[in-house]
Amino acid sequence: MELLAQIEQALKTAMKERDETRRDALRMLLTAIKVKEKEIKHLPDEVQIRQVISSQIKQRRDASEQFTQGGRKDLAEKEEAELRVLQGFLPEALSRDALEALVDEVIGEAGASGPKDMGRVMKALMPRLEGRADGKLVNEVVRSKLQP
């Protein structure tokens, strides 16, 4: 559990440095990991932890958009700061070109020919990405590649 140990160590460091934003983001992440652990009845592996981090990032992104639309710039900035903390625990994001190349490869392997094969392509593609690309972007790229 190297990733889990890194998160716990980062929390200790944030607490020592009195970095409230980092501390709060990491505490919420560890809580989400504990919930996942209870759900699956064993300690999550690295891939599952990355999925939890990705879902936490998505929640922060959605909350930030909602706060911005609601005129709460202060809360939106807090969510963005927490989002940046969480992104530090995921591998570097793929560029759009690299993502498109991977999508082309998976489409070829799956033998996909049109929009009806989107589910099959996404199912094969998502485990390979391991949190290195946003789901909306992946969906957009796959959809554009499968258009007739």
C-alpha cells in the first residue's frame, strides 16, 4: 500500500505545517478510502485507491462549478485548492494526443465499428487509464472516434 502510506504521510506533514486546506482534503480522502474498504470488505489496492481519488476530484470539480454559478467564489476557490492537493496523488494526466492514440488502439483491439460499441470500448479503456484522464474527456474522444 505505497499510495495509502504516501497519503497518510502527507496528512501528518500537513498537520505539522498547519496547512488546513491540505489537511482537510487528505482527511476527506482517507475517509472515502475507509468507506471503500468497508464496502469491499478488504483493504483497497492501488487501482481502487486511484479510483477513489478520481471520484473525489470529480466531486470537488462539480462542487466548484456549483459554487461559481451560485456566486460563492470563496467556496469555489477552496474546492479548487483541495482538487489540486488530490491531483498530486494521481499519475500525470495524458495529453489529448496520447489519449487519442490509446483510444485508437483499444478500438482496434475491440473491433469496434460504430457508436453501438461505445460501452465495450469504454469498459476496455478505463482500466488502462488509471485516473490519468477525465471521464468526460475520454467519453468525448471515444464518441468522436466511433462516429460513422
